[in-house]
Amino acid sequence: MQPIPRPSKAHDAICKKLEAALREHLACSLEQVFTARDRRPLCTDRSTLYPDFWVSTLCRDPVNEQRVAYPGLVIEVLSPFREKVDRGAKLHAYREIDSVQELLVIDPARGRSELYRRCGPRQWQFTDVEGSEPIHLDSIGMSVEGLLGFGYR
């Protein structure tokens, strides 16, 4: 069995800055940020997932629960060795979760982001975001800088 490669420096830089921004923005709200490091899985009927970030409302997912069942926002920062899984099976699984309103996929290698916003049952609006363009996350009322603001120059 081969060891799993470490995420790239760009992946780590984006995750650190994004986590700080999310936690600051949601500090006084009923929403909580979870990360893959928290080891609290996002559970579906068929899958146990660990996205880079997900935000859930505390009234639906109390802090003492061992899993998260009602995320409103899911964020994946792609790594070269996991891109196929993150864009494929995981993205499909996230779209099947009724509570998910937005999915943000950040692609460090291409300097782009993809925002998927739910606009109806099984209907999603796709927005392709280039480098420094701001990204507005309606589900949490927050705008973040594009990829250039998260470690790319």
C-alpha cells in the first residue's frame, strides 16, 4: 500500500486562510465550520465523507453529535492526487444531500474555482470563477476573494 501524498503547499495555504476567514465570519452565528481535521464526518445514507470544509447550522447539528448530517455549504480544495475522486463521486454525493445549498470547488492548479448553487430539487447553477474574482457564498452571507487572495501569485 502506497502512502497518501501530502497536500500541496498551495492547498495548505488556501485551507489555512479560508478556515480563518470562515471562523471569523461565523464566530457569532448559529453556524459552525467543520474541517477534515475535526474527524466529524459528513454522513449521507450511502457515504461517510470528509470534505475540506463544511458549514452546518448548530440547531440542526448539535456540537455534541459525532457526525454532521445537515451541511449547508461544502468546500473542496483540490489536490492532484485526489482530484478525480473529489470532482467525481464526492461531488455527486454532496449534490444528493438535501440540506446542501452551495458547493465550492477550488482548483489551485488551474487558478479557478467552481461554485455550484442549488436552484431547485436536483437543479444546480454553475459559476466558473477566475483567479481574483470575488466569490459570494449566499448560504452564509459571505464574500471571499478568489484564488489569488488565497495563496496564488
